[in-house]
Amino acid sequence: MHSTTTDRVYTALETFRVELPSWGFANTGTRFGKFIQAAAATTTAEKFSDAGQVHLLTGVCPTIALHVLWDCPQGVHSSGEIRTFAGRYGVAPGSINPNLFQDQEYKFGSFGNPDSAIRQRALKHAKDSIEIATRLHSRDISFWFADGSNYPGTANIRQRRRWFEEALKESHRALAPEQRMLIEYKPFEPAFYHTDIADWGMALLLARAAGPQAKVLVDTGHHYAAQNIEQIVAWLLSEGMLGGFHFNDRRYADDDLTLGSIDPYQVFRIFHEIQFFERETGARADIAYMVDQSHNLKGKIEAMIQTVTMAQQLFAKAALVDSAKLATAQRNCDLVGAESLLQDAFATDVRPVVQEWRQSRGLPKDPMEAFRQSGYLERITKERAAKNSHNISSYA
Ligand SMILES: [Mn+2]
């Protein structure tokens, strides 16, 4: 392959890192039921072990996102244990995800709850989560809220917005200077009439109100079917407000399917907007690339390896778009020329170069094959089968 291609792919892959979600290694299901996998992680230690395995084979997943309720059952006192797991399994704690939706108190919301005692409780959990992040040297605290309402007229939308502003501002005050608060949005589910942070505009306004360390998190599954996510990404980049991603693919709603399994071209277009922005402005987009997928049918570790290798391929393809040529074609309104630059890059088979890059870094050429040969899955299946057979009630 042409050396420019190799150089571009190598340069792109050198800095591209993907954070894995702890919850992606545990047994999860749908609202209708849960199919148990004998090899699923049953403890935080096992989640670290599995994430460590993916990092060992891909070399690009040095951190694991943690969910406070599921992974830090002792709250701030869990941080010692977490540090031990990080050392043992070779993956560091990544973003800290507060849980403001699972406790019974949150039936009518957390930061948007009409009961001030419950809003205070939610705020305390947010501050505890920030304290956990501080103790673990985690940079990002990633907020997703299930808050909303199911029926017209049942919630004061403007009042709830004010409560959100207040609580986010108050949380922001607890951040250390190097930390960030990421605010995620989602149009519907679990609320089916209104969601308090339903889209990127609402998340952006709230992030601006919260303070300078608050940014927007784009979960690719949290959009209506025809929405132009790459345009949202371009706007957030222009505003300096894109903080991170939760990767997954979807066909209908928030399906949690494997990245690129339905529409790899969309992911490519998102990566293109980011790299085009960086090349055009010379600025570095400070983005946390994270996976938010729970596979209930695919093997969990295999699905993560598939996701990471797909993300690398699409990121590498996007690096092949010649930005200077594209800018010229856009200025000249050369529509076919401009579009072809994207299409040609997308059509390039970058797999051989990505494999070369892995080998140049002492990594297995084919992480999936290496995983299948490793015997890890057989070992954990034996170790965990009994525990999983009577552990079907808890989500985490
Ligand atoms: Mn998410």
C-alpha cells in the first residue's frame, strides 16, 4: 500500500484509545428477559480482568468506565479495592458514572425531582461520585439522567430545567481543576413523554450553565433514526463543547448493537468531522472515546474486541480523507469530487495496515484470533459458570 496511507493510518492509530464499559462484561438483558452467559463477569474484579484481556490483545483500551452503584458498592470506600484491581489486571479506572436512576427514590426523577430531599440525595451521590473519581485519578465524571415524565401536564418542564441547572452547577463546584463533567442526552426511554435532557442543545445549554469544565457527551444510540449525528458533532466541535462519545450502533432506538454493525459509514462520517476539524484548525479535539454496549447474545469479550477493531478501522479510514483536497473541492462546489474523497477513503481496505501497525507495536495481528487461541474464555467459563447460574436477578 502507498506509504502515505501507511503514515496516515499509523499516525491516526497512535493516539486513538477506546474506553470499555465495566457493565459490558456482566450479564444483562432486555426488558423481556435475560439470557445468562456462563463466562460473564460477576464481580468488579472479573470486569477488570476481562477488560484487561481486551487491552492486552488490542493495546488501545487502557481504561475501564465504572458505574458507581454496580462497581463501587462501598462508595468512596471502594476506591482502594478498585486501585488493587487496576494494578492486578493492567487497566486503569476511566470515567466514573454516577447512578441516578436505579434507587426507588428516583421514581419521579433525580436532579429534576419535585421533592427537594430527593434532589439533595441525588446531589450528594453526584458529589460522592466526583470524590471517587478524585481518589481514582479519573478525569471524567459522566452523567446520564433518566429524568423525565410519561404523560403530558404531569411535570413542570421549565422548573425541572432550573433544578437541573442548580444541581449541575453545584456538582461542578466539586470538580478538581483537571476533571471534567460530561453531560449525556437521550430523546426518550425510560421516560416516554418528555426527557429532561433530550437532545444535544439541551445538554449544551446545561453544560454551559454548569461551568467551564462541563462538556457534552454524544451517545450514538441516543438519537432519532434519521438524525444527522455528524452535524451535531461538527457543531459541538465548533463550540469547543464535545467531551466524549458512547459508541454503539442502532437500527431502531437505543439498541446497544455493536459499533458499525448496522451503519459503519455513519461512524466514519463522525470520525471524518473530528479529523477534518483537527486538520483544518490545528487544534486537538479533547474527546473521550468510550463504548456503551451491553451484549446479551454475543460473547461479551468477543463483542468488545470486535467493537474496538471496528472503531480502529473506521478511524483509520477517516484519516485517509485528504483535507486540503476536500477543502478545495468544497470551495469550488465540486460535489462529486468532494463526496468521492469520502467514499474512496471509506472503500479503502485498511485492515492490512492496521494489522501491520499492531505487529509494529508487538500486539497480535488479529486480536480476535489471539483471544480464541488464548484459552481465557474456557478458563473463565469454568470458573464462573456456577456463580452465573444463580445470579440472574441483578443487572450488574
Ligand atoms: Mn450512554
